[in-house]
Amino acid sequence: MNNTCDILIKNGNAIIPFNGIVNTNILIENGKIKALKKTIKNVTANKIINAENKYILPGIIDPHVHYGVYTPINSAAITESASAVTGGVTTIMRMIRLDGTYRKIVNHLLVSKDTHITDYAVHASILEPSQVNDMSYLKRIGINSFKIYMNLGSDLKKILVDLNPGDISLKEIEVDMTDRLLAEIIRKGSALSSIILVHAEDHAQCSKNIQEMRKLNEHVSSDLLKLWSSLRPESSEIYSIRKIMKIASNFEPNLYFVHIGSAEALNEIYRNKRLYKNLKIWIETCPHYLTHSTDYDNIMGKVVPPLRSKRNLVKLWDAIRLGIIDTIGTDHVANDFERKKANGNFWNALSGFPGLATMLPVMLSEGVNKRRVDLIRISEICSANASRIFGLFPKKGTIIEGSDADLTIVDLEKEQIVSPDILNSHSDYTIYDGWRLRGWPIITIVRGKIVMEDGIVDQSYIGHGNFIETANNSK
């Protein structure tokens, strides 16, 4: 092996998932990790990065991102992938929702080819019976994960779908997630050896609670999030988890439970995971469930499933440390605050908020620096596990010779106050506004290109991102 490379990262502490921390020098060439070397005598490089006293994580993977709903994909991909690399994220997995046939998804992929800074993959939401027939086609083009929304039905049928490239008018459809449709998606997903992503809330229970409360109290101005949590209670999640597990037991699919934020839901999934040993089951939580509770009492924090009481935070951190929770996804929604707050009408206020750029800083500041979790675990839940589950490993999610040179260099001592203007998103607000976080990414490298340094995104790499095909999981 010759001693030349495009980029040399020297004196760094590389975090190797499931292994440990290695003080090493990393040689990068042609977008790949060429070698890890203890000594670099006679190595020449076009660019040298001194990472002394810094830590190098495998590029962060966010498995749960929504964009292209409030702005068209041709602009959303630019802003949200810029926000991603600001936060050290090198691969984003878009949760796409289309009405009608998924054969038209090719238009989204063509536009995406020229607009992403990060690499990107796609999960397809199955919203109507006819889309079940598209699942085989989607798998053939590299989309092997399908989302079901158990929260849609009864009087809670409306959902915004992704805009067609170039469109600017929001598009709303109605979805009725019947038990029959659930079973069809599970059956087809199992036959394809695909992964079924589950939003577990019972629409019937939530709809009944909301309609009854809205008749009594049309104008809500205080205890917003406590009310929201009570209307979409943990019992709704548990009911849905039990239902989907009963259906799944007939087909043996791969189940990935998204945005789990309550201890009760977590316990129910874990109980079923031990009960149904023939099923592969994974659990995702989000940073906001680790940092915010119903005490936040701000319409910014309206989300589904809701923020829960403060006692849940400790239990979720424990579950991360113990390996019960597999991944961290942001459930990032690229909306703006004027639209979200709906003129102060609590009932019409949008659910969801941005989180891409703050995921890793939050996990470093609130997790690593507060000794709730170590860096090796961060490398697993924020990168390697998602890579394994969705069939990207070891191309992504680790630091070994031959892997993509997706790397995130972090400074655990760097402190910065969060404000929307430093996050480079279309969104103009954040639930972390004013938080002083300690531990930030200082360099983000996507397939051998330095796309972010010290918070500045290199816009010349718009279009550098590749579409990444997902495959059968390998965990």
C-alpha cells in the first residue's frame, strides 16, 4: 500500500462501534477509508486534519427524517441535508408519504440526485391498499422499509403528504389504517423480508378523547402538553403494540418501532420481544423524549406521540445504556413556526418540530458529558445499529478499512448556545433554543469530502449526496 491519500486525520481517537476507542491516524482516499495506521511516517496527503484531543465517530445516521412536506424536495433536500451535516449527520433516511402509486417516486429520486449534501435513503409509507402492490417495485429500486401509521383513522384521518417536485401548495389526504390494511402490509413486508416501521398509537382511542375534550374546551392556553399527553395516552400505544404483535405473529416480519417515548410503551415492546423470539424487533427513541417532558408547556413541543411526564426520561436513558433501545432518530419535521402555531389554536397546531442538527450535540451534552452513556454506545445507537438494521453495514456505520469515509469529528469541550440561525434548516425555531450544549461536531465528512467545518456548510457539495439502497437487515 502506498503512503499517499486525499485526507489524513492524525492523532484522533476513533470510536469503533462494539469494540472500543483507538488512538490512530485515518487515511482517506477516493471517498473510502484507506487505512488506519498507528504511525504515519512518510505519509503524504492533500489535506491534513489534526484531531488531537478530539473524537472521531462513524458518520451519524438519522433513520427518521421528514422533509419535502412543507417545501418541495428540490429545496428541502438542500436545506435539510445542510442542517444534517451541521449536526454531524452524514446519512439521512427520508420518511416519504405519497398519494396514489409509488411508481412516481422516481421523480423524487431524480431531483434528490442533485440536491443532497448527505447520502440519503428512503422509507415508503403505505397509506392505502393499492400501495401494497407497489412494495415489490419499491424493493427492486432499493427501498426495503415500509411505514404504517396506526394513528390514522376514525376522526384522525388527515395527513400531509410529500409535495411533488416543484410544487409549493400543501397536500392533505385522508388515511384509514384498518386492521385489514395492517395485515396486508405486514404480510407483504414479511414475504419481501423487508422492515416494517410502526407508528403505534390507536386512532380510535385518541380520536374519541380529542373530540370529547374539544367540545368541552375549544380554547386551550395552559398545560398544553399535559393535555395533549392525556388525550393520546400511553394506553393507546400499548393497545396498538399488542395489536400489531398479534398480527405479526402470523407472518413473522421484521418490526421497527419508531419514536418510542414512554416507559410503558417501551416495556410492552420489550415484553413482546422476549415473548416472540421468532420475530426481529427494534426500538427507536428520539432526543426530545430524553430531554423534554410535559412540563415544557410550549406549543413548539406538540408532537405525536406526545411528550410524557418527567419520570419517563430516566427510564429511557437507562434503556439506552442497557441496550434495550437500538437507535436514535429525530423524527425531524422541516416546518416553520408561523405555520406550526396555527395562530395560537392548540387544536390546529401542527405536530412535529426540527431536530436534525441538534441530535448529536444533545446526545453528547446530555448523554456523554453527563455520564449517562459513553461514546461507544453513542456510535452504536446513532450510527452502527441503524446501518446494520437497514443493511448498510459495514459500508456505513463504522470506521474500518474499505468503509465509506463518513466521519464526524467532535469536540466534547466545545460549548455553544443553540439558536435557530446556527442550525441551517428551513425551520426557524427549535425546542432547544437557548440551551447551552457542551459537545459539538466540528467537522463532518461525507464520502471523503469535508462538507462542514466549525458550523460552516460548504455549499459547493450540494448534489454530492448519493441515494443509498437499503437491503435485508444483517443484525
